[in-house]
Amino acid sequence: MRISRVYFEGLLALNSSISLTAETSHYLSKVLRLRVDDKLVLFNAECGEYLARIGRIEKKEVQIELLQQQSSLQHADLDSAIKIHLFLGLSRGDRMDFAIQKSTELGVSEITPVYTDHGEVRLQTDRVQKKLQHWCKIAISACEQSGRLDIPLIHKPRALHELELADESITKLMLDPSGSDKLPAHIDSKSIELLIGPEGGFSSTEIAAAQGQGFKIISLGSRILRTETAPVAALAILQHKYGDM
């Protein structure tokens, strides 16, 4: 039987006992139907990964006892060899959720949703925080499933012209069907900024601005990929070429 992995935002220490949040407790006891003495794994990037057991189940609280720290080598093995900051055009419906989930599984370090000229999604100020919490839950779930210890940082949505991009030593790639550049044979910085547009793609003004910021405009071939497919394809290629796949 597969042991469930659960992200815990707090201190994890051997032989300690902790209480999970009401939401996580409900998920373990009512959805997964775990019982007292069942095993699970708790983790976070700061403390690592611990084998644990359920010590007590109450109506809105599950108490966990930490039994054994997992091998410290596991964290190093699961860390990506490259740091990728994904700037992703906001998309409608479940497409953004899918892109965040799969990008997390593929080892992305940071995600910044982006408002673009052709993008149709514009979040009202009062919805931004709710959306961030929703995307963070998706990322956490993807980490629990994929074995990652660290949760990618998800920034609040920004307009493309408002982005504060990193220094020139970082490899900068914009994915667009008009791209004529190829992926470099190798990269020295081990850090990548990857810019992918929404359903309508980038405008000519945005492409020119990105080139002025030092981005290479690349395509992944003759086929036009959907906005939720493009990050999966691009990240898989980047991880294979420069990272840990």
C-alpha cells in the first residue's frame, strides 16, 4: 500500500507529536480513511521528510507522531539541477490549474502569472489572494504526489511590462511560434527565466520588448501547442537538456 505524503508548514522534529490543520485532518480521516496507527510521511523543505504514524483521530483534528527521519540524500536527489522561473500568461478555466500542477511536478522553482496583450483573463483585486491560495494548494498537492520537498513560489499576477527580471547572467527564453532561435547547447548559470504566453500568444510589441530584455525567442517545432501544453513540453525538454531528466 502506498504511503501518503503530506506537506506540513511548521517544525518537524524526531519523536515529536503535532496536530494537523482541520482541512488536512478531514482529508486524511474522511477522504483517505486513514486510521490510528496508519503510517504516512510528513515533509517540508526546511526540515526534510519524516515517517510518521497517526496517534489520535478526533472530529476536527488528527494528531501525528514523528517516528523516523528519512534519508537526507533524498532531498538532494529530488532537487532540480536548474532553477526555472516560469512566467505564464493567465488562461481561462482549468488550463492554469493544469499548467501549475504539471510545472510543479517537473521541478519549476517559481511561477509568475502574467497579464498579456492578447490574454482575456483579468483578475479583480479582491480575487487575487483567493486565486493565489488556490494555486498554492495545487502546487502542494503536486509536491505531495511527485516526491518534492520544496513548494514552488507562486507570485501574484503582474502585467508583462511590470516584471522585474533578473540579471543578464540568467538564461532567458520566450516560447513563441515565430521564434527562430534554438535552445543553447549548454548554459552556465543553471538558472532560466521561461516566458510562455496565453491562448492568444504574444503581441509583436511584447516580443520586441522581450528581445530588448535579452530573451531568445524560441519555438518547439511546427505545431502550435496549447497554453497548458506548452509549459509541460518546454519544462520536460529543459530538464532533459540541462537538468535531472
